[in-house]
Amino acid sequence: MHHPSVTIDGQSDETIRTILAETRRIAVVGASDKPWRPSHGVFGFLLSRGYDATPVNPLLAGHTIHGRAVVARLEDAAPLDMVDIFRASANAGAAVDAAIALGARTVWMQLGVVDEAAAERARAAGILVVMDRCPVIEVRRLGLPRH
């Protein structure tokens, strides 16, 4: 029987609530300096909510997004709690593997980003996996307070 609250990542609202409440440092892989890109808005939202967020984008390294210095590699954003991935599904695995190597607690793949094999690797390493979701939507849906 299909239950409407079942999601592709299998995470409950309670787990999502806990992740968003306990996370402090977030690396946003694929952050954009273009205001019309979703990753630009989500990055700004995370900062506005009190998260310590670092944009990761090798093409923009040395620039700033929302006043934060862009770093080229995930390793340059460590230490971190969560890796928020704005990459095509085909390219998400590399960011997941870097997150595993850095000991992230959570890997969060944005809306439309699904990589089951990478998710399995992360889960096997003890990392919580959120997939095909947006933290902005989840924060608002769950009515979470600012950090």
C-alpha cells in the first residue's frame, strides 16, 4: 500500500526536523552567483536562517555569494555537518564520496537530484541521506524556527 508521506529517501518528518535543527555548518555544492538560480536563493535562505554555509563551486572560487567566499572543493569547506548538493544526478556521486571522506553527518541532495548508488555508499558510512528535497521547502513545511 502506498502511503503519501513516504518519500524516495525514506526519511520521516522527525528525522528531517532533527537534521535541520542540529546542523550548523553546511557546504552548498554547486552554489551559483546568478540570482535566478535556485542554488543562489537556497544559499541565501540558509544564511538568513542562521546556518554557517559555505558555497562550493570551482568555477567561482575566489568570488563571493551573499558575502561568503566561494571555495573550489568540498575539502576547503571542512569541517562540515551537511553537504547540500546542487548538481545533476549524474554528477552527485563525486560530492557524496567527498562528503563521506570528510565525515559529514548528512548528505542532502536537492529536488530532482537522485543517486541511489551514492546514497547507499553514504548510508554504509553511517551518513544520513536526504534525497530529492529542498531544505527551504522542508523548513517552511515543518515550521522550523531560525537557528
